[in-house]
Amino acid sequence: MNNCDRKKYSEDDGKRNADEFQQGFDASLWYPVFHVPHDGNEFPEELLQSICIPMENFKACHEKMRDKDVSILIPPSYQRNNRVYAFSVSRLLCDVERFIGPEEVMEQYGMGFCYEKAFDGTVIKRVTEELRRKTRKYYEDHHSRINRLCEQHRRILFIDMHSYSKEIIPADFLRAEQTLPDLCIGVDKSITPPRLVRAAVHSFQEAGLSVAINYPYSGCYVPESIMNGKAACDFAGIMLEFQRNAYMNEKNERIRENVERIRNAIQNILHTVIGDGSLCTAKPLKR
């Protein structure tokens, strides 16, 4: 799950070439990568010392709030070729997709980069300046890794992978008149090419998923080096946030047939926008 306003440009701040985005991609230049920031399952002892609820309860919150096994939806060829950038630490201990500072909207819920509370308001950690300092080390190490990626490639297609469940969405994110989709596609006009959005909507609808744009979450992660202009690469990004029941059953077991169809849909998107991968036929999801 991704609780928040994503790191993103405003349209005025975006420095990428909007005309080029409108025209699509050059297959020979774009380098696709997958980002998995919220399925970490490691618990560094120096950060665990801050928790103030029983470990059993803390782990239960972790299981509810993690983007459980979302990386299995990435086509295997990309998993094998170092195209997946995952953060290994539990998001309850460090959330690398938050801003550090008052501009982070999720701080009002106690869920900034260094969580104090869980999704239901339960205080789970005693947050001190010392804890923030320790947490920031993990945060900055991950961002440095992503920044290096941006320095190594001329053009990056960044696919930000997430999952969510209705139980943990803040109430004010919901719209009474709108059903929660199987897939929320997060876009930002300054870094998400329209052709990429169209390809994603078409491919996932063909696979049998209901799709919404920027609902219940919005935007797309953008690396710091892109936001501050230090990296020279062109950057295009999109967020794919799957409702967990689109690929897992009530027992949190994978629905193999659905996983394969989602993988095929992602492969189709890459084939469409950058000519990468074999064209596959996505069948409707098993319900």
C-alpha cells in the first residue's frame, strides 16, 4: 500500500521535455526498471528498539500495511536482469517514499518517513530525534541507490509497484460514489507520458481489471536527483497500485492464474511503449 501523496514534480517544475513525452518512446533508448519500496521484511535492531507495542502486534500491523508480495507481479525476465529496486526494511520502520519535512502530507497521520502510528491510529513507536537520525541513514542509502541509477542511464522508464487493501486507506481518501478499483494507476502530468497511461489502461482492462486514474492514491515517485536537476537523464514514471485481492485470496495466498495475467499485461505495456518483450494475450482475471 501507498498511503500518500507521492514524490512528484508540479507541472511548472517539471523539466522533462513534454513534447517528446506526447510523441511516445524511442525503443532503443529507454531503460525500464521496477521500484518496490513497501514490501521490505527486515527489522534492524537499532530501529526496533523504538516500538512500544508487543512485537506480535507490531508484526501484525506490518503484515497489513506492507505491499505483500507485489514483486511477484513483475515479469520474470525483469526480475532476473537486475531491473528491480526493492527496499528491504519494513515500511513501519522506514518509509522511503515520504518527504522528510513539513511538506509530507502523511505526517498528519503519524506516518511520515519515520512512523509513529499505524493505519488505525495506534501508536506503535516512540519517535525521538535519535530515532529519526538512525532511520534517515536507511532512507538516504536507498535514495542514493536510486540516484545512481539515474546517473547511469540516459532515459529511465520507472514503474513504481504497490498494493493496497480497503482496510488501511485513510477515510478522507475515499469517495462515496466511486468503487475501489483493482488497479490504481498513479500519474503525474509532468513525468507520465499520455501514451504510457493509455497503454496501461488498455492492457489491464483487457486482463479483466477495473482501473482508475489517481484513485484512491495519486502521483508517481520521482527520485531526488531528478527533482533537483542533478541527474541529466530523462525520466518517465507511472505508479501501479493493485488491490491485494486482485492477485491474492483471503488467506493471502497467490492466485497463480491472476499473477500470470497481470505479468502478461505489464509485458504488453512495455511492448507497446518501448518495443520491449513479447506480445502476450491477457485473459480476464479469475474471480
